[in-house]
Amino acid sequence: MALNPQPTASKSTSSTTSSAPTVSLPGAPQAAQFSKGSLDRSALASDPTTQFTSWFAEASSVPQHEACTLATAELPSGRVSARMVYMKSLDHGFVVYSNWGTSRKAADIASNPNASLVFWWRELERQVRVEGRIERVSTAESQKYFDTRIRGSRVGAWASQQSSVLSGREELEGQVKDVERKFEGVDEIPVPEFWGGARVVPERVEFWQGRESRLHDRFSYVRDGEGWRIERLSP
Ligand SMILES: Cc1cc2nc3c(=O)[nH]c(=O)nc-3n(C[C@H](O)[C@H](O)[C@H](O)COP(=O)(O)O)c2cc1C
């Protein structure tokens, strides 16, 4: 798929295995150079949570710096799916909130608890990759977060059978009306059993700082018993 689709995109003559034509990318800029920083072993914390917390604070000026890609994979097919989510808190794992009843990620995780998160903070030329296993957050903790959401989002969480097929927008709006009726006059809406937090408990976390000529600095933390082994990776 064209990254910068142009109305005048021309067909390439290069051969491909598929019958779809290769689309050239007129106007695509030369790949950017990364020059904003560097990362040295001596600057790293001994554990990835502390290191992430420090980078996350530095990324606070980046719009929506809590947005990340969550990748999951269904077994036994091995089919991978990915989507954007918001990371809402960090303790011994990275906590995201979603529907765990009907969504694609829910189906994936039911067969395979392994998941990956990727953050990209363009303004800092930094990427963080997290790999680990997913565990559900307690209902009490999910309720605490649910209570911070505006009423419309709480009603929406009840109303949406996330990722199921709708006959039209009206069906969703009808479901929202049903939930509004159900909770009319109720201020403290309980968190739905099918909705809440899930924590990616890291087994591997990589910190990536872009450098010139693609000679990036990369350090990965790999769980090693009670501690973490830190390794510099080739760019
Ligand atoms: C910036 C951004 C943040 C999002 N945050 C969340 C989120 O925190 N939780 C969530 O369930 N969906 C979130 N979404 C929607 C998901 O990307 C996705 O559409 C939804 O979770 C259904 O995905 P699934 O069927 O693959 O499980 C977000 C989308 C965007 C673009």
C-alpha cells in the first residue's frame, strides 16, 4: 500500500509474486535521519520499569505519548493482529483497558497470552518495545479506572460489543439508549465483567534511540531470574 498515495501514482515495471501492481511513491521523502540523542549503557537504570518511567516522563510533551500498538497472536493459526491502545498505568506490567469479551484481542489472548506493545515517540526519536504475558487486572482496580471515565465512555463500554459486526450505526445507538435506560439515575456505574484492565508483564523490553546513518542505539532488558540482563543490540 502506498505510504503517500498520489493521484498520479505510476506502475512500476518490477516483477512481484502477486498480480497487484507495485505503486511507486512519487513525493515520498528520503528516509529521515535521526540525530536528536544517543543512549549509553551507563545511563540506563537497572530495571526496565524505572527506565521506561524516565523515558515516559521525558515523552510527556509528545501528543498522546501513552498511545501504543498492542500486538497479539491467535493459536493455533499463528495469525497476528495489532491495534492502537492507550497505556494507562505501569506497575509490574503495562496496563491497558479494553473489552475482553468480544474483541479480536480478547479472542487472541484466550488462546495465547503472549503480547507485545510498541511505543513511538517521534519528537524524541525513541521507540520502546515490550514483550510479555497478559494477565487480567482485578475488578476492583478496573473499577477504580472506570470511575475516572466520563459517563458517556462508561455507558459506551457497556453498550459496545467491541469488534462484533453491526447492521448500522443505529444498532449501536439503540444499544447505547438501552444502557442509558438501565443506568438512569445511577451515578456509580459498575465496571462490566467483560471490560477492564489487562497487564502486559514484561519479559523483554527494548529501548531504541535513533542515530545518524541508521546506526541506532538499542538496549534490551531480558528477564533473568529475579533481575534483568541488559544487552546492546546491533541496529
Ligand atoms: C489512539 C488510539 C487509542 C486507542 N485506545 C484504545 C484503548 O485504550 N482500548 C481499546 O479497547 N481500544 C482502543 N482503541 C481502538 C483499537 O485500536 C481497536 O479498534 C479496538 O480495541 C478493537 O480492536 P480488536 O478488535 O483488534 O481487539 C484506540 C485506537 C486509537 C487510534
